[in-house]
Amino acid sequence: MKELKLLYLYPDMLELYGDYGNIQVLKYRLEKRKINLIIDRYSIGDKVPDFASYDIVFAGGGADNEQSILSNDLIKYKKDIKDAISEGVFFLLICGAYQLFGKYYKGVEGNIIPGLEIFDYYTEAEPDRKKRCIGNIVIQAKLDSIETEVIGFENHGGQTFNIKSPFGKVLYGNGNKFGDKEEGFFKKNVIATYLHGPLLSKNPEVADYIIKYCLERKYNENISLEQLDDSFEEKCRSQLLKKFLSEKE
């Protein structure tokens, strides 16, 4: 029986807007295909994880205060995390975690929260605390040969700059900053995004992209995933896309 291992970073502090649902979706879609998902958790004070031993590393969203605390802990593992990414471990990073993997996050008061500097982007908070990129969002993403419309919910005051490889083109909503044409960061084994919701419940193709990538990497073989019945999800997606994209017009 095939299996995948997932490391959930800071579940006690990075869990805004139901981001844990992403793990539940992966587990459900794997088990429907008779594939087991082993879930380990790491929080401050726990035994140091071997990042490279996992197939997937997941981290969710958190407010500025949580990011400031976690930055000090996470930076201790900068080399290990960078090596794991280089070796092909898949990283799914939502909102606050997305920001922490860049150069830095500059808060409203001008305080700098150091990032891991694994990627070249950086984030600066909007000075007006009441002004946020908030609401539903749709992007056009290309995951290898798969082009798909990705639906989510964004809620961030941080404005992210210097993205060289975005997750997708914004069709509706804001994106990395107010009125941006691009959202998130993407490379073959990294999806970093502001899309909450959770992301994967609304986007089965994204979930299956992650699963297929991880299985092929781990077992060194071409994987053809068993087709699941996503008719309910697709009906919901169709209605949401029709609503959001017609509002833009």
C-alpha cells in the first residue's frame, strides 16, 4: 500500500480561516485511492523535524504577532528547509507562511520580521490597518500542463512584491497586492498563496496535482490517479465562477 508523509508546521499558531481543511482534503482524496497519509505535527519546543524525510510540508496563515514569534524558531531550520525544497519536497504555504518564506515582512509600525530568504519576494503591510485585500478571488493557474481556474478567499493587509513566478493570473480579486494582476508564488514543488477557504476544497485539480507530484517523486514511476467523483465540487465551482466573473464584467 502506497503512503505519503506530511509535516504540519505550527498547527497551534498557523490556522486561520480553516486552513487545516487542506490537509483533510488531501487525506480524503488519498484514502479514496487506498493511499495512506501519515500526518506529523511540529510546534515550538518539539523534536526537530527532518524536513527532507517528508513528501509534503504544510503551513497555514497567522497574524503578525504569530509570525513574529514563529520567525525566530523557523529561521533555525533555514538550511534544512532550503535543502528539502531543493530535493523536491512539496511545500504548500498559505498567507502568513507564504510571507515567512520570503526575505522579510515589514509591519505597520515599521518593524521587520525576518523571513527565511528562501525566495526573493518580500512583504510590507499596508499602513492603514483598515485597508485590506479581502474577499473572494479567482486566478488562472498553470500547473505543468494543467490550466485551471483556482477559487479562494483572501484577507491580508500585507502587500507582496518581487514575485518572479506567480501562482496565477488574477481574474477576480486583488492578488499579491491591491489591484495586482498576479497572485501567489509557484514552482514545481511549491505553492505559496494568499488563498484561504480552504484552498483545496474548492480546487480538486490543485489537490490532485500535489498528490500526483508527490507520488511520482516518492515511487519514481508515472502515476495515473484514479478519477474521483467531483461532480458536486464542479457544480459548486461552476456557480461560483459564474457569479464572481460576471460581477467583474
